[in-house]
Amino acid sequence: MQKRTAGVIYAASGYFFWGITPLYWKLFSGTGSLELLMHRMFWAFFISIAALFVSGGISKLKPLLKDRRRMGWLLLRTVLLVVNWYTYVWAIGHGRVLEASLGYYLNPLVSILLGMVFLKEELSGFQWAAVGLAVIGVALKTF
């Protein structure tokens, strides 16, 4: 399979599964958001460690832990991710699916913008039309 085709399949699969996660989190609406967050963090930690062992990447962890600058950035990213996860789980549990999802509707648009600004990517006419329709859709849901 070509890299481009594989990339499209992976991206579409990721967005599909991300799109149905509110159904999963809604199953736990009777559970506190903080408890769900703690479970998510606990299991993500152990699955990540297991993946590092399986992939042989665990050896790269020790130098990272010794680098204060990189650890600072890692801590910042961790805090932002925890706030994101908590907000999303809380919103789903409180019937705010549209509001919670709006940020994730913006994600591809921000990715496109970042690609254009930092990678100097250019869009074709059809791509501009698709982005325009996506922006209109997000704007309508926002307002």
C-alpha cells in the first residue's frame, strides 16, 4: 500500500473513532468526570510504557528524564492534555456534546493553517472549496 493511501486510511480511521467516542463516554455519564480522567491517565500511562518496551523505545526515556528543559516542555504538554481530556469528558457527561466537539471540528482546519504557514503548503481550488465549506459549517455551529 502506498504511503499516501495508508495515511488517508489512518487519518480517516482516527477521525471516525474520535467521532464516535462521545457515545462511549456517554455510557459513563453516571461516573464523575475526575474519576474517568484518573482512569484514562492510569491506563494510558501503563499502555504507553508497555508500547515503549515492545517497540524498544524505553531506552530513550532515561535521557529524557534527565533533561530539565525537555521535561519542562513535557510537563506543560501534559497539563494541557489533562485539561483537554477533563473538559471533554466533563462536557460529554453534562450533555454538551456539540460544544465539546467543536474544538475537534476546528482541529483539521488548524492543521491546514499550520501546514500553510510553517510548511508552505499550497491548496488547490478544490481543497480551498473544501476548507471553505468546513469553515462555514464550523461557523454555523459556533454562532
